Amino acid sequence: MSEMQSHSAILADKPQGWNRPAAIEPQNEGELLEVSMGPHHPSTHGVFRMDVALDGERVIRLKPVFGYLHRNHEKLAEGQSYLASMPYTDRLDYICPITNNWAYALAVEKLIGQEVPERAEYLRVILGELTRYQNHASSIGFLIQEMGASGTPLMYAFREREKILDLFEELTGARMMVNYMRFGGCRVDASPGWLDRTRKVVAGLSGFADEFDQLLKSNEILMARTQGVGVLRPELAVNAGVTGPMLRASGVNYDIRKVDGYGIYNRFNFRVPLGDHGDVYDRYMIRMLEMRESIEILNQALREIQPGPVMDPKAKIRGLRPKPGEAYGRIEAPKGELGFYLISDGGPNPYRYRVRPPSLINLTVLEDMCLGVNVADVVLIFGSVDIVLGEVDR
Amino acid sequence: MSIVFYILAALTVAGGLAAMLLRNTVHCALALTVAFAGLALLFLNLDAQFAGFAQILVYIGAVAILVVFAILLTRGSETPKEGVYSRSWLAGLAIAAAVFAVLGWAVLQSARVLPHETAVPAVTVQQIGVALVGRYVLPLEIVAVLLTSALIGAVIIAIHEKVGHEKEEHK
Amino acid sequence: MLGEGIIKGMVETAKNFFGSYFSAERLTTVEYPEQRIAPYEAARVFPFLVFDSKNHAGGTDWESGLRCVACQICEKECPPKCIFIEKSKDKKPDALGRLQFYPARFDIDISVCMSCQICVEVCPFEAIKMDTEFELSTEDRFGGLLLDRKQLAKSNQYYHQIHPAEATGVDAKLAAEKIKAHAKVKITDEAKTAAIAGAGA
Amino acid sequence: MIDTCDQIFVLLQHWLVSFLPAAWQTAAGVLLSVAAIVCLFPALFALTTVFERKGLARIQNRLGPNRVGPFGFFQPIADGIKSLTKEDIVPLSADAAVHFLAPVLLVVTVFMGFAVLPMGRNMVLVDLDAGLLFYFAMGASSELAVFMAGWSSRNKYSLLGAMRAVAQMISYEVPLLLSSVVVVMITGSLSLTKIVEAQNHYTWGLPHWYIFTPWGFAGFLMYAIATTAETNRSPFDLPEGESELVAGYHTEYSGFKFALFFLGEYVAMFSISGLGTTLFLGGWSAPFSFLTWVPSWIWFFSKLMLSIFVFIWMRGTLPRLRQDQLMNFAWKFVLPMCLLNLMVAGLWRFMGDGWLRWVVCSAILLLAYVGLGLGEMRRQRLGPRSYRYAE
């Protein structure tokens, strides 16, 4: 009871202009059913907790509680060399380690002024888009799983993901903890055989997207469950710093691949799908459409990639001592804007190391989307945010 | 009067008593279900299949569930501290006695009118149906209209309450 | 609408149901203990120490053939700090014939190791490599997972077996270095004699 | 010979009973049949669990259980031993008596339903005049068991699950009854044996099953929807929706009591599929007149297993509805369709033979289906969307 009151006190303290939906006043405080969903609830993607106050099955209050998976990532990184943090970035968003590597490498390269050879850039794009594809596929799978489809779409997604992970393993030696990128390129070169196998896998990916569409796109139950549920208005999304497919599903055209054109993204032709409603269905569909755009980029990259070095021969791997300064490297990770902010004081370790995790920042709007909905929709909205607890808690 | 009748009667009465005397309201409701079941079994014992099964379907399947639902929705499942017995028990007793008197009178009246038959009449469902829409169609329709209007009334009351709450919320 | 989406989905699952009996594309499961897939050459699990069985010191045992010279770079660079090295007091000749320290103790706690391969990358002596052995479960949670240098030592042949292409490259590189070093030694020797001769003259 | 095969279980029972004194024969016969049902359906349950797991696995491109016995078929035995030997945990604050009674009551009521199901020619335990009513009375009582389980556990998830389950079962009881009533209207009897007999005729080798009439088809669809909801199967499995409520009303049950719930659920599925078979799919009658030599019980059980297969198939495909959508669906779509179907069945009865009644009845039902469905979708603003691209 006291916790509830203290929570309403926090609500009252929210700054003006936050555009929070009018807090729903329960008819009778005593009749609220307080349920602590998590940290070992089946649908919280690991160890996440939601303190939910229910009036019947309607959500009156929702307080996200995280930190159960806190591993002190940022402080650890400040105590060790620049290189030693690279394998730890794999473990942030462990569904898509490649993009984490990329963002960190980008930040350090900015800090030390390092150039990246062209073939390495192509490899980064290929791996990054494969990562995006498998992340979107499995996140949709998890979403439908939470809707109660006994895991069928998830298993299909994992079947495709398996093929992509096999490619990762062949190239980098590990399926998930790839530790692939280095400051100034990539760790190992891709063999022509690997590129051929990748082309073969990519050729099969659109068939999988079609299968997924066939299975779910026009399913009436899916529409009934997701359309109009968990609407995120574009103003709120922008104010809260939401990025990635979630922001684009709310209709805001913001894709860092287009905005920054980091790496060599401005060489590729691809479109950015936008949603008009900002509900769970839009988030689902935007991910589906982005998967198809990823296939486009992959086809172009695999066509254009040329032989060459994958690592700048002058680049130092270990013993980096950047000049004092700061750098912010950001990429369009599958979940949103992933940024690494580094301050160097000239020493071998970063003075400050900060991650901007898209999962955490996208999660901050959870309560706003969940107020007033049925408790069954909470897990759905939560699933549509697409988070990985490793990145939220770090 | 066979031994089965006495067992069933004892079950029914025990269920009824427990429904009155138990402290936990949900237990009371469950005990009431036992009484309903006993009654249904009594009907079956009399070879009145339709009445017996209808009793189970309606009373156990619907009424008992509605009772427990109502208890849960009003948060009555916790045992009140000040005891479960109503202070106006005297009035309740009077009403119960009056109802009992009326029922007893009716039973005695009908017993006098009906001829004493030893053989149990075999009543099929079809006969019941024909009787309901034939000879007793008027009472059936009256009851139906009454129930429907009660249903509509309940819905109207519920809608009014909900609208009122929403207005308060908007303020 | 009106249920045709549901029927479409049902058709799709039926296709997958029957497809899984015929198409290996669909049924990707490998029944692990009975069926195994060969690990990729790049696969990495935990590090091991390479020793040359026919080595410079003339010995064939693992101890004298270890390439590691206890420079402790890997210990320093290891992100989770799972490597512990104790430098020897005395020196032994290394692969190039130079006198070097050797690890008196070299422990890796594989319960801490995260298989990141950074030790391999930073090692200038090609002494530490990644193994592909993954069935390492043990009943002893602490002692059993703390590998000492004897457990870590694997022969160069083994290295060739698990990473053939990479090992060949490493061997070639080492051989080139050896030739270079010998040449250097010769040059320095010649220079020395020349200097002595010069001094004499 | 064919007759012997057909009646083999009946003859077996008579033969076994004939060893007893005449006074005991009736009672012994009943006991024997009860024992047969009580043994058969749990065995079928065990088989179904393994089929379900393997079938779902194949739908999801997995292998499914394959470790215990050949192709994993001894898995249910292992599961059974496990659940028997597991500790029976009763939460400290639970209402112990009610907590214990709930699974027992559930299993008892669920098994009672089989008493009136004709599983073959002359194979019915009690041929009640009001058989259908008996069946529904038993089905309705199982709701109480679910409520007792949820309430007595003193767990919020259990209680929410129980409330959902009971609300759902009550709501779908109405369409279930109404969709069955059409059959009663046409047959003019509540006795399930008479209903099967009425369907056991053939024209041009094709059977007169009720599903092959417009009202029967519509009734069967509504019945199928209602049974799926009634047995808490996907897509109506909200009461145990694990992503929301962990396990619903049996969250706090472990060991053998949990196994009883599991058993009760599956046996309810069998019995309600059996009833659907009896009402709409001709019960034990053969699908073609030239196949009537196959024993009747084989037809009954193959139809039963077919419906179980469809249950599993749906579970592998469909996501779950939400509580309010479930209720809306019941009251705004299934119920009106059932009521309309009642009228159509009356029309069918009084229009007499001829093609006209086929056209009229089908047209009415089809129009109502499309109209109601589209109207509902439009009202809730559901539908496929198109997306724009930013270049």
C-alpha cells in the first residue's frame, strides 16, 4: 500500500508537458489487484518485473522494475583497455551482437581518427543486415508467442536464424558472441565460399518472409489482438527518445542509416517503411517490411563487394592511447539508435564509457502505452517494444 | 421411502445447514451447491430425469457459479471479523417461516387434490415440451417476459452506473 | 477477413507439418549425442597452449616444447582476467634458439573465460590458440574448471587437426621468422668477427 | 462375422457377466462398462499427449519427444511416473479441503459425460431419454471445479485464471446448447442413440449426417467454436494463457493433482468431440454405405481422433484472443448466428423436400455470416493496412 502511494507521488511529480495520458483513477483503491509480473514470469524476456495494479483486468498503474541483469558493463569498460570492451559489447543485446560491435568500433574509430577499408565496410553491412533480419524475425516470433501461438512462428524464425547464425559461426567462430569487429576493420576476412553460401541463404530469406506473411499477415485473431492496441503517439515517441522500428511505426521518418549514412549506407538503395497508427500491428508490420528492405541491401552489398584488405594495416589493435577528447558513435541497430559515447583522457582506458541502449529508452514509454489496457495486452505491448534485458540492464 | 431417499435428504439438509452456518462465504456457496446437488439427486430418485438434470444444469452450472462470482466481485470472500450472522435475524426468521407456511399449505392442498397413485407416471421430455408450449404456454410466456424485462432492467441499471463513473472520471 | 486468414495460416502450418518429413531445409534439428556436425574451422571454445613436439630443445615432451615465453600480454589483455601466469626464474631456449623465460604456472579458469579470442590475437609468439573441444563438463565446479598448463598444453599436430589452414599459415610464419632470426644471428656474427678483425687491424 | 466384430465389446461384456448369478448381472455389466471407459480414455489421453507433442513439433519443424522408447512413444509413461512420484505441494494459505476436492470433482464430472455417448452400435452405458441434457448438466458442473481450484489456491494468477475460465465457460455454454438444440429440433429427441440412428441413412451411398445440411454445417461450426472455448483450447486458451497467467487456475497444483487437471482437460476434449461427432458427424455410422461392414466403434473413434487432430492443428497455428474479444465474439457473433440457425432449422423442417430449401437456408446463413463478420470487423476498425515509404 505504501509503495503504491509513493508511486502515485512520483507520478504527481512528473514534469509538465510530458504528455502523459491522464492517469486513470481507480474507483476504489482497496479493490485494486496488485500483481507483480516477473522477474520470473514466463513472458518477461528474462528478468524484468512489472508491478501492475489491476482493476479487474484493466491496468491502472504499471511500474517497470529492471536491473536484475545489471552487470556493470559501463564501469567495467572504464577499467580496461579499449579492445577488452569489444567482447563485452556482444553481451549487451545478445540477439544482435554484430551491430553492438559495429557501434562500439565506430565510436573508437571516431575517437582515434581511424579509416576503415572498403571490404570491411561491406562485410559490416552484410553482417549488420543479416543481424537485423534475424533480430526482426525472432522478435516477431516472440511477439506472436506471447500472443499464445504455441511458438510456431518463433520456431520458424529460429529455423531461419539458425542458417544466419551458421554463417556467423563460420566467419567469426561463434554463433552469438562474435567479437568480430576491430578498430579499423574486421578481425578475419570472408572467404569466397562464405560469400557464396551467404548469397544462397539470402536468396532463401524472402521465401521465409513470404511464409511468415502467409501464416500471420491476414490472420483475424492477430489483427484483433494488435490493431489499435498500445498506440504510441509520434509526439510522445519523439519526446521520449524512442527510436528504431517503434518510432517509425508511429510515423516518424528517422532512420540513422539514412540520416547519418554511416559506413557506406548511402551507396545502397533502400526504403524506410513508415506506419500510420503506431500500434502493435504497425510495429509488427514495420519489422516485416524492414526485413524485406534488408534483403534488398544484402543483395546489393553481396553483388558489389570487392576483394581487398579487411583491416587497415596501420591500425593498432592493442595499446590504444587516444588523444584526450570525446566521440559518439551511433548506428541504426535493429532495435533503434545504439550509441557509444567515449571520453578519453589520454590513458589506455576510456575515462567515460556510456552506452545509449535503444531497448532501455524504448521501454520508458511502456507505462504510457499500457495504461487502461487489458492485462493480456501488457505482455503484447511489452513484446512489441522488442527489448533484450542484457541491453536494458547492462 | 427407501434408504436412498434418506441419504439424499440428509445430504440436502446438511448442505443447506452448512450454507447457513459456515463462516467463509465461499464455503457457504459451495455448501449451497451440495444442497442443490442433493435436490437434483432427489428428483432423479423420483425418476424425474428432466427436472433433475435441469436442476443440475441451471442451479449447479449457472446459479452457484453466479453466486460465487458475485461473492468474489464484491470482495466478500474474506470472513468478516464481526461475525457472519445478520442482526436482523428475527425478521429473516419471520419471512422464512411465512414462506415455509405458504409452501406447506400449497403442498398439502395439492396432495388432497391429486389422486394417490402408486405407479410412477413415465413422463418423457417430449411430453414436458408439449405441455409447456401447449397447456401451460401462458404461464411460460409470462415468466419469459418477466425474466427478460428483469434482464433488461439489470442492464439499464448497470449502464447508468458505468456512465456515471465515466463522467466522474472526466471531471 | 472472415476466417480466410486463419485458413491460410492453417494451410501454411499443414505444409510445414508434412514438409518436415521430406525436406531437410525445414527440419534443421541435429540429434546431438548421436549425430554430430563437424565444427567450423573458425570455431572457438577455450584457449590452449601450443607445444612443438619435435622441438628445438630436443625434447618431445609438452613442457620443453611450449611456445609460451610468459610475456604476460594475454594476462593483461584478457577482458575477464581469467589467465594467471607465473614467470619462471630461469631461462630456456625458445623456438628460435634465444634464451627466454617460460611459464612456471599458466592457469586458465574456463568458468570465467568468455571465449573472446583476444589472448590469441595479442600473442606475438603464436603460443596460445583456441580449442574446439566443448564437452568439458566436470563434477568439480571450481577445481575441475581451473586448467593448469599441463591440461592446457596441446601439440602442434592437434592444432593442425582442428584448424588446418590457420596452423599451416602459422607454421610458415614461424619458419620465416626462424630463417630471419638465423640470418640475423649470422649477420651479427659476421659483423662481430668483422669488428674484431677491424679492431685487430 | 461382420456383426461379431461390430458387437465384439457388447458380446464380451455379456459373456463375462454370464458367469455371475442373475441378480448381479445388471450391476456387474454396468461396472464392467464403467471400468472400460475409465481405463480406455486415460490410455487415449496418454497417447494423445505424445501425438500432440509430436504433431506440434512437426508443425514447428522440430522432432518432438524422441528419447523415451521407440520414437518417444513411452514418454507418457515416464511423465506419469514422474507426476505420481512428485511431491504434492499444497500452499500454506490454501484452502486445503477445497484444494483437494477440485481436481477430483473435475475428473468425476468429466468422466460422467461418457455415460450417454454411444460409442458404437449398442455401445452406450445408459440410454437416457434426456441424454443430451445429462451431458450438458455434467459439463456445467465442471465449471465449479475450475472455480474451486482457482479460488482455493489463494494465488492471484490462479484466481484471475479461474475467473476467466468460468466467465468463458458460462458464456460459451449458451452457444454450445443452442447449436446442439437444432439437432434436437430436427430429430425430435434428446436421446443421443436416437440422434445417431436418425443420421444413419444413406442416399446414393452418401450418409445423412447433419453436417451436410446448411443448418447442420452452421451448427457444427458454432459447436466447434463453442467446444474449443469450453475445453480451453487454443485460440481460446486464455484461462491458462501462460504468457499472462503462468498456468491459470492450476498454477498452484503439483504432482498427481496437476496430472488430474491435465487428464480432466483432455478427457473433456475427448468427450466433447465425441458429442460433436454424435450430433453432427453421424456418431458411429460409416461415411459411405459401402463401408458399413467396418465395425461401428472404429468409425466413432476415428472421427474422435480426427477432431482431436484438428484441435492440435489449430493450437499450432493460432494466437490467442483477449478476454473481452472472446466475450464479444461469443455474444455478438456466435450467439446471433446460433439463434438464426434455430430459425433456419425450423424453416428447413417446414419447407419440405426439394432444392428450394437448400438454396434459401444456405443463402440466409451465408448472408448473416458475411454481414455479421464484416460488420464486426468494420465496427472495430480491423483490417489489412497498406504502408508508405519514406524515400
